[in-house]
Amino acid sequence: MSPHTRRGRRALFIAIVLLASLGAFAATSYVVWRLRVENIDRQLEAAALSARSFEDHLTQSFSAIERSLVHAAEGDKRASSLTQFLRHAPYLRSIALVGRDGRIAVSTDRRNLGARPPLSEFLPRTTGPLEDLRTGSFTNGRDFHDGSPQAGSGYIPVSIDVRRGEAHWQTVVASVNPDYFLNFYGSHIAPEDGTVELLRYDGRLLLSTDEQAIPGESDGNGGLIARLADAEAGRLQETLPDGRTVLTAYRASRAYPFVLVVRMDRDRLLAGWRLEAIHTVSIVAAAFLSTLALAILYFVRFERLARDQERDQARQRIAAIAFESQEGMVVTDDQARILQVNKAFTRMTGYSAEEAIGVSMNILKSGVHDADFYRGIRTSLAKAGTWAGEIINRHKDGTLHPHFVTITAVCNDEGEVTHFVSAQTDITERKRAEIDLRIAAAAFQSREGMCVTDATGVILRVNRAFTKVTGYSAEEAVGQTPRILRSGRHDKAFYEDMWRSIEATGSWEGEIWNRRKCGELFPEWLTITAVRDDAGTVTHYVATLTDITQRKEAEYEIRNLAFYDPLTRLPNRRLLLERLKHALSAITRSEHGGALLFIDLDNFKTLNDTYGHDMGDLLLQRVAERLAGCVREADTVARLGGDEFVVLLEDLSGTPQDAALQAKTVGEKILEALNRPYPLADHEYHSTPSIGITLFSGPHNLSDDLMKRADLALYGAKAAGRNTLRFFDPAMQAAVTARASLEADLRKGLQQGEFVLHYQPQIDDSGTISGTEALVRWQHPSLGLVPPAAFIPLAEETSLILPLGQWVLETACRQLAAWATMPGRAHLSVSVNVSVRQFRQPDFVAQVLAVLEHTGALPGRLQLELTESLLLDDVEEVIDKMEALRARGVSFALDDFGTGYSSLSYLRRLPLDQLKIDKSFVTDIIGNTNDAVISRTIVALAHSLGLAVIAEGVETTEQKQFLALQGCRSYQGFLLSAPLPLAELETLLDQAADTA
Amino acid sequence: MKRFFLAGLSALFLGQTAFAQSGLLERIQAAGELRVCIWPDYYGISYRNPKTQQLTGIDIDMANALAADLGVSLKFVNSSFATLIDDVTAKRCDIAMFAIGITPARAEKLRFTAPHLVSDIYAITTKSNRRIRQWDDIDKPGVVVAVAKGTLHEPIMRDKLRQATLLVTDTTQGREQEVESGRADVFMTDFPFSRRMLETTDWARLVAPSAVYHLTPYAYAMVKGDERWHARVERFMAKARSNGQLMAAIRRHKLDPIAAPQP
């Protein structure tokens, strides 16, 4: 039952209780009210009864009085004979005979003699003699004689006329003792309960048991007297002047002019009723409350029972539902006889409920378990009351199924087993799944690294092999993505391809470089398989990775054996030829040249013979190392065998002379390196090489030819006396020789001050010479003035550019300082070309500043010209250096702008002041549209970057005009002036000053 | 047996004197009868119930005991206070047993036993009498006090009243009638009689003295001069006192408020 009905029940109960309370209250009230009414009725009745008996007593008393008086009148007229009438008449005080004069003539009390009773006031009134008893009103005093109005004492005079013969009447009077009646009334009705009044018929009070009442008065009884007209007797409720309510009964005397009134105090009379009412109410209340308490107790108990019942029902329902669970449920008696099974059980065992119920659980016995097994179950049930475990049961169709069974013994209150409840689950699937899981787990812990990720690539699980391969423990890897393994060796396209494959085919496999936790890169064979759910959505990815470093190493080893010389680890002849072939084919696509150097150790045979092959091998290894140290990474050092080595130089200059020079440089470096003593096993061994060089460029060269040529050149070197190098081409040899002498001349020239500076003026659009570009010239002793193009590259190669540059800078600055003091020259600036090598020097800034310092040149007049090739270096460093110098006032121009690789972004960042449009654009500016566009663009670019722009090589007026048209305001070129020696420049300046 | 012998012996030796004096004891023994004077209206003392004519009261019990003690039969002789002295001296009875107040006048004529009751004087009025509320209202002008002639109260009240009027009635009933009819306001009586009035009428009201008014010892009266008889009675009384017979009788008739202290 729901709480709703419970609430309803409670409400009903309360309603009934309220109703019963109301009923009890109403009934009690009614009873009490009835009691009151009845009580009043009864009291009225009692009052009436009292009134009746009092009236009876009164009437009889007065009847006796009347008789006594009549007899007294009739007897002799002596007092003594009158006295006898008083003997047994306590209601009479005295009897007297009245004479004709109205005075008492004879009396039982002599003191009364002569007294005159007021007979005319007696009732009933009469004019003549009357044979009926008449009464006066209450008179104070003990008797007729007693005139003293003493309180508390009085008498009622009565009279009667008795006929004594014809027309003769004897009047007899008596004083009636009111105490007699009061005693009588008082002994019946206690004064506190009520009062009894005796009224004369005219309403005058004769006597009252109420001591406060004043006899003789007629107040308050008018209504009562009026009633007498209707009824001689009656009863009524009255409210007295003092507020008390009284039950009044009155009755007139049957024979005499008296009325008796009994007034009972209602409140006092109701005292009994009140007590009774209180008792009644108390009893009813007590009874009702007891009943109510009982009812509540009963109700509460009922409620509890109902609740218990509901709970029981709910429990039973739950039990029923629980019983019909997915588990097979069986209830058996203590002998394992089946009493109840659920659907799951029938499904699980094949036995229907009808088949199962009543038979023993043994029908399920598979025979797989031995008797000990079942004994174990029984023991467990007996001891613990429960058993749980796996049992192989036999299905009705004979198949065996593993069931997980929980048996619970149900005991009665005495602790005796009455039932067994068994819950069983078919765990065939679970078993299978467990096995699968075990297999999967075993498989997962294979020697291959495995990693499972979710669909988003977050690693969920890794195996031990994964940790072993990658260095990441499971804790570290789980939650990460496989990106932690990325080596950086593969580009984006590689991974895109990989994922495309996975999406398309569901898997990918291949070789991939990954990075271990320690940072080491390693190759691995990776297989990624997408795991999809039934809907085809990818839920997981499984990656299998195998570290193939060893395989790679093995491959490498194999390759080494094939292509490398085992002794020196240098490429062998085969690899050399291959590379040579490769180099030759590469050369055909580029404009580079290459060189092949054959190196042979002089007198190696002697060493071998003297110190043995071990020592020889050791030497060869050292030689190999030194050779490798002499060439660039891209070049190849190979050992052909014995003491024969080959160096393959690639990416040499396209011009044969330059290439020869480069090859010679390398050759000389090798000579120098191999000439150094070899510390071999306690010996310092000296060895010299002979080198044969052949150059190659273009496709027409064949490997074998080249090899032969180099070999021939080697023989040339040997022939030339060993420890030297020889070119295969004699012309080349000559060129190389010439170059070598030039270098020597250059060095000498530097020492001897053969260099001079020429200055090419730079003018602005007004034609004023604003500055000059310092250009170096070599005054060769024998060759005459050598142009810079002939010696600058050589100087660059040989690092002579550094002292040369330094000299140029110093000279220019000195000139600046000189001009600074000269009128008309002070404004001139000097641009100095700075080579890349020069600029690259770490102390370049310091050098420049030092020069400025000691020459006293104004930094603001010095402009350094850089080439775009500088921008290939570390741009930040370049900017730092430039900024440092700019801070001192040195300005920068970018030379040959447009020929290099200047990217706009670099350009923007460089703290430049000026762009120089390269001569090559200016030359064809008129004829070549392209160049025109370029120059225009450069000008626009310079303007947009806020840079000044100057054009080089302006030779014609057209060119100048064109440039001016485009916004270029500064020029330099033959149109104005070729570079001039200082003296000529001074002249020009003077001329300019003069013209100005 | 021994007593019997002694009694016989004394009779033998003293017989002459006894007879010569015609002693009451001898007469009683000779007649085998004890005559006891009672006032049959004396409630609680010697009261004859008019409905049954049965006598009840302490002195009836004591008279029976005395007769038994003497070994003779008992005969009650009606008497009253008015006729008491005459009845006893005329030997109409051997002893008067109705709680006779020892007054000087009586003591002059009669021989009393040691008193066994002591009563004060009480007044009886009607319930509705509004003059008499308490004892002090009695001796006031206009108040009429009734006493019966010959009772011990007559001389006492005559002596004590100063302002009230004394009314002496011939009979004891008379004083009651005077009071009931209102001609008198109270009549004076003793404790036992007042009890009777309260218990047998519905109009009587007791007015008790506010302090001790006048105590009168009650005893049994015999003729003077018969010492043997008196001694015999006293011996009986002593025995009745000592064995509790007297006190039991007093209690039985609810007179213990006026039981006399032991002599």
C-alpha cells in the first residue's frame, strides 16, 4: 500500500475519533442536561410534596385549633378548664374568651385579661359573627398581653365565633405558636436548602423559616397570590430580588386562609446534580479517553501490522522479481529436491519447471566432479551456510556447461536447514572470454612492442616490449599520444600518407624512425591496425612496433662489407666509383665542377716491410682519419687498396681555374695534414703523400677515364719528387701555379703597401657630390694596376681579405678625418665595402670602432656596404652587429641590391640606411623592360621602407633621367665620374666647389 | 461455698439484731426480691420504652447486676424525683437507682452511695427559638425558664437566675410543653435527659453552658440508718467499679462524658 492510502487511513481514523469525541460529547451533554432538567423537575416535585405535607400539617393543626376553640367556647368559662385545651397543643400559647366589649375576659394566661385583639383585621373579613376560623397577622410578642415588639418572638392571633343559642355568640381567640410550625418546617427543610413561608391568603407573610424575612410584609408574593385565582397549588421557578433562582411550590390550605410556599435554592439543589454531572463527565471522559487510548494503540498496532504486511508484500514482490533474475535460481528442500525454479534456470539447463520440480538436483550432475567435490560443497553448507564456486553441469541435451553457483542454506528459527537456494550463472561465455583474454594478454606481451590507443590516438595500454623499445614505461606512456616518439626525421607528408593508408585499408605498415625516451633515434618496423566496432567506427588503434636497429645495423654491416674498406672504414673502390658516377651525373645538371684526387703514401712499402703490416695498417687508419678531416662532409674519401686513397671533391667552382684552385687548396691541406708525424706505437713515424689531381665538369667525363687521369697525375707528382701534387691537365697546372704566385704577390703587396684607394663620387639629384665610394686598387709592381675582380676573390679565398679590408677601412677613415678638417670636404661621406668574411669576424664591431677611434673619423660620415650574401648567415647576429655600429652613427648600405636572395622580411628587419641598385640593372634599364621594372620596384621598395636609394653604374643621361623619373635621387657612375685617385678627386671636388 | 458459710454464720449470730432492726438486706433476702425505685422517663438511666415497655438504661443494668449479686429477683418500682424521698423512706423500694443528684435536701433524708456520674445543667429550647442562641441569652429579661418541680434544678435555678422569669411546672412533661408551645423559652435539665430530648423530639435544641455551671454528682439513694444495706450496696458498687462492670454499663448507654471519677 502506498503512503497515500496510509495517509488516508490515518485521516479516516482521526475523523472517526473526532466523530466519536463529538458523539460522546453530545451524548454526555445531553445526559447531563437531561439530568439537570430531571433534577429540577424532581426538586420541584419534592418542593410541591413538601408544600403539600406542610399544608396538611397546617390544616390539621388549625383544624385542631378550631376544634379546641369551639370546645372552649362551649365549655365553662373558667381559665382552668381552658388550660386543658393547651395540654397537648404545642401550637397554642393561650386560649381566651372575648367579652362583649371586645376585651379578653377569660384566658389561660391571666396576663392577657383586658387585652383587645384587633379582630376587625382578621381574615376573612366579616361584619357579623362568623363560624369560620379567622386569622390576624403575625404579631410581635409572646402573647396578647405582651406588647413588647421583641425580635424573634411573636404569635399569630386567631379567632372564631361560636353560636351560643339564639343570637348569642361567643368569640374565642387564641395565640398560635409560630415556632411550632417553624420547628416542623425547619426539621424538614434546612434553612440553607430553602425557605418555607406561611402567607395569609392576602399575601401577608405570617412566618418564614428565613430569619431575615420580616413577618407582616407582603412584598414579592403578589404574583403568587395572583396565581391562586387559577390554581390552589402550583410550582414555578422564580428569581429572587437577591438574584438567586429558586424552585417554588405553593399550596393554599384546603380550609383556612393560608398559603404555604416552599422555595428551594436551585443552585444548592443542583449541587448534587453538579457533582453527578462532574462524575458523569469524568467517567465518560475517562472511559472515552481509555477507549481512545486503546483505539490509538490498536490503530498504531494496526498501522504497524499493515506496514509490516506491506513491507512483506514488497519484499515478496522484490523476492519474486529477484528470483526471476538473469541468474538461474533454484529452491530445494533440505534433501536437494527441487521446489521452485525460475525461467533463467530452465533456459540454462533445458529442463522445464514441470520437469525439474520434485526431482533431485542430481539431474544436473555432469559426472565430471568426483565425490570429494560434492562432499566439499556439503561441508561448506553445513559449516558456513553457503557455498560458491564453479560446477560443470549437464544440460538436458547432454552438453556440459560450466556454471558459477552460489548455494545458500535457509534455516528456520531453530537453526535447522529447511531449504537451499541456489543461484547459477552460465559461465561458458565468460570462460571463453577469459581464455580469449588470456590469449590476448599473452599475445599482447609478445616481444613486439605493442601500443593500444583510443580513436583520438591517446595511448591506453602498452606492453613490456614497448617499454623496452621506447624507454617509456606504461605509466609514462598511457595518456600520451605516440607523438612523444616522433623523431622529426619524417615530414608531414609521411604521416599524412600513413593515416591515409590506415583510413583506406585499416592498417599501415612500414619502417619509421622514432625517438626513444633517452633521445636516441632508432628505426622500427611499425604496424598500425584500426580496431572498429560493429558500426564500423574506429574505436582503437593497435600499433605493433619492432626495433629494427639491429636489422639496420646488419644491413649497414653488409653494406659496409660491400662498399667500405674494412680497415679504414672508408668507402672502397666500388662505392667510390658509384659516387663518382653519381657526382658526374649531378654535375651535368649543375654548373659545378669536381675533382678527383689520388693520394699515395710515399715509401709505404718500406714502412710495411720494416715495421710489419700491423704498423702499416695502423698508419693507413691514421691517414684515413686525417684525410677525412681535410675534406667537407659532402666529399668522399675512399681507399682503393694498399696505400692508395682517393678524394672525390664535388661542388667545386664551375670555372676550371677556380675549381683547380679549390682542388689545389684541398690537396695542399692534405699534404700538410699527412706530413705531420704519426705517433704509431711508441714510434713517431713520418710519411709524405703524393697527390694526383684531375678536374671534371660536364657529362663528357667517364669514371674510368678520370681514375686513369688522376692516377697519371699521381705519377706526375711522384715524378716531381714526391710529397707534392700534380694536376693531370698541364694548362690547369699552369693556372694553378699562376694563381699561387698571385696569392704570394697579394700577400707581398699587402706588406709592401701596393694597394691604393680610388674614390668614386656619389651625387644627389642636384648634382652635388655628397659622398664617395672607396674602391681598392692594387698597384702591382709588374702587372700594373690590377682591377679588384682579379684579386678580391683570391683574397677572399685566402683570407687575405681580412688584412686588406682592414687596410681599406683604415685608409678610408683616415681620409674622412682629413676631409673633416678641410673646408668644402667635411660633408663628404665614404662608403666602404665590407666582405662577408670580414663582417663575420666576431670582433668586427670592435675593429671598426677601434679604427674610428684611432683615425678620429666621424662615424656619421662612414657608410659600410654589405652584400646580400651576408643575409645567408645568422640574421640576428648580423642585426646585432649593425645595430651596435649604427648606435655610433655608422650607416649601412645594401650593395648590389636585386642580385641576391634578399627576402623582403629580412630586408625590413635589417637596420639599413640605403639600397644600392646594382649596376647590372642600371646598364640595361633603357633597353630591358625587366630591369626597368626591377629598378623601379627597388626604388619603390626603398621608399616604402624609408631607405635612401642610390643607383650604381649610371653611364648615360637617359639612365639618370629614367631613374630620376622613378624617384632615385642619388647616382654613382661614369656619367659623373669614374673612380678617381685621391688627387683627381680633390681636383674634381675643387672644381665642383668652384662651379658651385 | 465459704462465703455462703460465712453468710449463714453471720445470719446465725447477727440474725437477732437484723430482724430486730428489720434491716432491708434481711428483708430482701427473706423475700428473695430486690425492689428498686426507678423513674421510667429517665432516658439512658432508667427508661421505659413506651413502644415496647422495655426498660433500658445504665441503672437498669446496674439494678439487674445488684439483684444478681444479691442472688435475689428484681422488682422495679415506678418513682420520680418528686416522690423520691417519700418512696425511699416509706420503703416502697429498697434502693432508688435512677441517677439521683446528690443535693443537700436529699442528702438530709437519704443515704447515697458514692457517685458514679456527675452532670452539669443543660438547657433545652426549640430549634426555632430566636431569643436563645447561647447559654448567656438565658438569664435575660423577658426570658421564661421552666424547671420541673422537685428536680434538683428548681432550687439551683431559683438561686441562680437574676433577670429571667422562672416557671416551675408540676411535671417534667409540663416544662417540655411550656417550651414547645413557646410560653417558656428554655427548660433546665441534666445531661441524660437532654440526650433524650434531642433523640426523641424534632424540635428540641440543646444549649450547653459556656463554662461549668453547676455540677451535680449522681448516685443511688437508700434509706438512712440501714448501714448494713448501704455497705452491701457499696461493696457491690466497689466490685462493679473494679471489675469494669460499671464503666461498661456507662459506655453502653453513652454516658461516658459524665462518668464520675473513681473514688
